[in-house]
Amino acid sequence: MLVHVDKLSRLNIASVVVVDKRLPLTNEIQVEGSTMIINDQQVVFKGMDFQTNRLTIQRGLEENGIWFRTPLGVKSSDGLQVQTGAGESLHLIQNKNTSLEMLKNSFSSSPPKPKLDIGKEVFLSCQSCETLLARLVPVRVLPLPSSDWNQLASNWFCCSTRALAAKGATAKKLDARKGDFIYGLTNFLMSKDNFLPAAFQIHEESSRVECSKCSAELGKCMNDSLLIWYYAVIVQSEAGAKSEYLSPLISSAEDNFCVLLESKIMESNSRMSRLILKCDETQMSTQVWILDAELPCYRYNQEVHTCNITSETKMIKLAFFHNPKINSGANLPVRQNEMELEMSEVMYSAASKMLNNSCDGFPITCRNIKDFNIDMSMAYIPLIGR
């Protein structure tokens, strides 16, 4: 059994989905405080405060789940409840922050420092086949300015050559030096000189960087530097030592996608951002519409949880639509301020699987949405590290 709860504090209600192939046609629900009883199956939502309520919910004949809403108590709301003279309850909203503002306040734009020590040699290997890719003795470990820094990087020059450039001389473009490790939220930059020449190959047309042995995509080539996805490499302090990932946030392609999506939403000036996920290698793309950038949720999975208690987690609620090919979107409506998220084939595949499986089994009324006459599917993506 899967129980998913959206905590809609400003409406003072909880939206609940229960998915279980064994659900009967008629389901009895009881909620009180932090406890919900579904057909005698008890689940505790730590920190939640349901108003006492009893419901009878009918399951659709073709559905594997049910959906309902139930009111929240004062402890779960964003405001105060006061009694009126007629005995009615009036809910006063105090928190006026939008989801986007809350996300910007809680998500730091500064990437976490990688697991590296200045002067201590490390070995970087392909995560897929464990082939040694690079040896690095860190001299400088520096953060990148932002997740979209490379969009303007072609205009960056060393300040010592700017005067020469003004006089017509060719200014030297900025590149990572040997021994530099320049890190961002989702990837890092290193000089080609740190990589073993036979360990990687570069596709000239796309600048794609691959492992020479297994052809796994590692990242992109930028001048004399390589921009590498965190999920694509593992690091060892010495031969035979335990392998680790460089970022404390990312240990899989799924994590890399989640952090990339979160960072792009944070940089957006729109409350309900629109994005296009792209994979140039496969020519596939996915349209994404952010519905809530930081939604408090509970998700109890009987197959995963060792007990019947679950805690609140923050998730991105979105709608998505898969385009069969990047160039096939010519007949789709053009939307303003649509951001592009370019990613590797492995990341795109992982992202697609997360999106497709997120609401698997949900009743059709709460897993589909229509936008510009396009049927879009709903999905929830976890906010990494919070």
C-alpha cells in the first residue's frame, strides 16, 4: 500500500491518495491528530494534525487507488483559526510567501564543497566501468559562480589581458589550470591535463566527452577544460580504497537530475516555471510545468517503510509531457521564458523513469492535467538534501 499526502496548509486541507491493488470498492477512512486508519490499516504522519473525520470512499472499477481531501487542524495550518459568533471556524492566512520564495530562502545557491583536500592526490574513475580517468593533486578548489555560468563564459577573459584585447590583441580565455577543481551544484570543471589522454574521447560536433572503454557520457568539453557530471565519476584517495562520489548531494543520475531541476527553479523569476528537458544524443525532450516548487508531502510505502510511521518531506510538484523528438515540437504552443535543461542520455533516462513512475497507480483525476489542450501527467520530485 502507498499513501501520498499533499499538505495544503494555506487551504487548511490535506489531499490524500491511497494506492493498493487490494483496495475494496468501498473504503472506510478515519483521521484524527496524526493518525489515519484506512480499512483497519493504521498510518502515523509525524507532525501532521488532522481534524477528526470519518469518510467512506468508493474506488473506481478500473482504478487501483482512491483520492480524497480532509481538513487539517490548527497545528498543520499556516495561519490561525478563530471562532465566530455563529460557531463557524474562520481561517486567517499569515504566511504570504510563495513557494518560489520559500525555495529560494531554503536552497543555497552555493554548491556544497566536494570531498577533496588541498595537496592530497585522488584518483577519478568512470562510475560505469571503473576505468581510471584522471589523477588530481588539488591546488585550488573553487566554486563556480552559478549553475548557468557557462552561458556567459565565452565572454570571460583574464583581467591581465583585457587591456591587450582592447588594443586588438587576442585575450586569453579563462580555463581551469592543472590542479584546479572548480565545482558547481551538478558538475565540476577540470583541466584536460589532469585526465589520462587514452581514458576519454571527445565528439567534435557535440563536444560530448565519453569514457574510452565503455562509451559512458561523462560531460562536455569546454576549450581546454572538461565539464563533468557528478554522477558519472567516482573518486578514491588511493588504489584499493573505498570509492566515493565527489558531491555530498549526488550519488546517482537521479540525484543529479533532482539537483539540476531544483537549481533551475531557484534561478527562475516565475512562480510556475516552464522548462524543457533535453537530450541531444537521443533527440528526445520533455516539457515540464512547475506547479509547486516546495510542497510539504508525506509518502508512506508499505514495501519500503519498516514501521507505520512516516515524516514530512519537501517535493517539487510538476506536470510533464514527453515529446517524441526535439524537432517534433514545432506544432506545440510556444511559451515565454521556457528554460532548457540539457542533460546526458543516462540522466534523461533516469529523469523520465522518475517522472513516469511518480504517480503510478494514482486515480486518473489526480494524475492528469490539461495545458493548452495537451494532456500532461503529474509527478513529484524530491528536494535533495532537505
